[in-house]
Amino acid sequence: MGGIDISVIGIFIAVVTGLGSFVLGRRMRAKRAAKKRAKERIASQAGETRQVRRARERKERGG
């Protein structure tokens, strides 16, 4: 195989590193998406009229 020696330990380290990278990437992407949703929600609420804002607040309180 061209002098390449692939050991079981090397494969194990590669798999663990790959899984760690995958989990970390998903976690970071989820945080980024949550921040983006919060920012969009704040931006949409900034354009609300007073009447719309009060109606939304009443709806959120359940009354």
C-alpha cells in the first residue's frame, strides 16, 4: 500500500475527531440560527404599531 501504515488507534482517533467536529458544528449552527431568529423577531416587532404591539402582548399573556 505504498508504505502507508494505518493502525487501529489511528482510525479510532480519526473517527472520534470526526464525530467531535460534527457535534460541535451542529451545536454552533443551532446557536447561530437561534440568534438570527431572535434578531428577525426583534426587527419585525420594531415596526409594529402600538395597537398591534398591545394586541400581541395580550395574546402572549393568554388574555
